[in-house]
Amino acid sequence: MNTTITRDIELSLADAGMVLAAPLLDASGSMLLPEGSTLTEATLKSLRRRGIERCTISLPADTADPAQRARERELACARLQHLFRHSAEQEAGPALLQMLTGFRNRD
Amino acid sequence: MTAIDDVIKRIHNLPSLPAVVAELLSSMEQEDIDVHALAGKIALDQALTAKTLRLANSSFYGLPSKVNSIQQAISVLGFHSIRTLVTACSVTGSFAPTPGLEFDFEAFWRHAVGTAVCARALAPQIRLSPETAFTAGLLHDLGTLVLATRFPKEYSEVEAYHQQHDCTTSAAERAVFGFDHAGIGSALAAYWKFPLPIQQAVEEHHQPPPTSSLSTVIYLANVLAHALDFSGQEDDQVPPLSKQAWALLNLSESSGFALFSEAEHLFDDMCQILVH
């Protein structure tokens, strides 16, 4: 369920804490930062000064697209209902179902 | 109907686990263990060693550099972890799919590994050893494998009943055989010389005693493994969850989420190596 996707974005949209999915190169092709580096405020400032305009970052797949995420949640909840089809009304079944529904819907 | 004694007899015709695994199992109840000697014996089994090292080097353990030998794996991860991994590799390798047999081995092992990882995650909540819980979780449904591989004709009737009634595997087994896999699994655990608490947990995993114990952990782990949809079977279902067992866990929402997350991550890593 937890896979990452890569996004090519404008540097102005990058935040500290984001992780590079590809090495960041300068105009002449020299590597400034390797793949896997975490961007900090300091590195972002320095990159802006150098005139770097874009970077490729990796994102957890579930933050990618809200509509996609909503669809995934719907499917996950429907699947839970199917799994609990014989136990949703007995004993602690409802309690577990409720907790798992919350889990599948989490951010 | 097949008498339960016939099944027990068949169990005694099954191959034993490798000698080194039997030694590892008896070490579970000893305090004074010759780790070095045991490590040497494990290393003699190349296939077992290779699989164990792949698990030790998986992202679950997140080791900064790879381990290349059993001795090294033990010094980095500890003897108990390696014992569990070796046992898991040996058990999952012991039932080869029979050609022509219509039994979903992959789904079976996915659920077994799923239960094992849930048990490992749950064990600290009830102050039990995560390694023992993992092993018991892995073994809990082995009785089903015995029935499916040794009594294929009857087992296809079980599958048919199961599909027709949309019931649990146990209910279908009881309808066809007159008994279910719990007692069979515990007889196999005894034959393979697993410690008594593990044998009991396998026996009791559908109906644990009211006090908290390994049996309760395995019971809960089994329910959770179904609820987390680990087997990948379309018609899977969550068995009944007793209020008493759930209350023993006393899970808050945040610990519940953390538990589910941990189980899912561990499951992905373990499955890649243990399930073919």
C-alpha cells in the first residue's frame, strides 16, 4: 500500500523535509545533491541563489492525488464491509471494524 | 468419515524438520545455550542459511550493512531472532505443493505469515516474547496443510462446502471430517517437538482460555490477519472476535493504528522471502 511516486516540481514549491528522487545537477551537469538527500531550508536557499529552477522529489503515493485517494478509501472500506460480512454484528466485531475503518481512512 | 486417529498416524509419516531445527526448538526452553555450536550446525544447511540471511538482510531489520554468515547475523540481530527466522524458513519449506492438488498454497502461507507478524506485534501488549508469538502464529493453521495434502479427496469436499455455504474453513472441515485443523495442527507441532505453549496455542487458536496467554495472542492475531486482508483471497472473511479477548488487548485508536501499520510493513518484507 505504501509506495512512492516521483514528481518533477518547481523549486519554489519544494519544502524543507522533501526527499530528492533524482540527483540535482547544475547547468553544467555537475552534481549538487545526490538522490535521496533531504532538502533543508539552507539547501533550498542555496539552490535558489544558484538559479536552480526545478527538482524531482519522491512522495508517498497516498498524498499524490485527492480524487485517487478518495477512490482508494472507498474501495478499502467496501472491502472491509465484505471481510466483516459475518462478524460485523457480533461481540467485538463492530469495535474492530470501526478501528480498521478509521485506519483505512487516515491521512 | 476419516477418524482423527488416521490423521494422527499420517502425521507420524511426515518427514521431521531438519535435525538442527529440532535442536533450535529445544533450545527455546533452555537457559544455557551453546550459540556458537548451533550457529555452526545451521550454517551446514546451505538452503536454510541462504533463506535466513535473505530475511536478516531484508528492509524489516534495516541493517546498515549486509550480514553474510549465520554467526554474523546472530551477533547483529541476536540469537532469538535468528532462531525464529531459521524455524520459519524450515517450516515454510516443508510442504511442497503436490501437482494436481487444488489447494491455494500461496494464500495459505500469506495468511500464516500475516498471523505471525500480527502475533509478533501484539505480543508486547500481553508481555509475551515476540519471537515465540511469531513462531506460533506461523504454525497455527498447519493442520489444514496436513488435511489438504494427505487427504486431497476429502479436502476438495471441504473446499466445495466452504464455497457453497460461505462459512469459515473450520466449519467446512468439521462438516466433512468431523473435526477441524486446530487439533491436527497441535499434533503436528508436538511431533515436530515445538514447546508446549506453542502446541497449546495452535490447539486453542479458535477458542482461547479466558486468561491472557500465548493462545489469546494467536487467536487475536488470526482475527487481525483476516481483517488486514493478508491472504489475498477474494472470499476471505473475519472470524468472530470475542469481547473478552478484545478487552484484554485494551487498544486505543492510536496504538491500534500503530499496530496495523507495523504488521503491514513487516508482512511485506517477510512475504517476499518466505512465500514463493
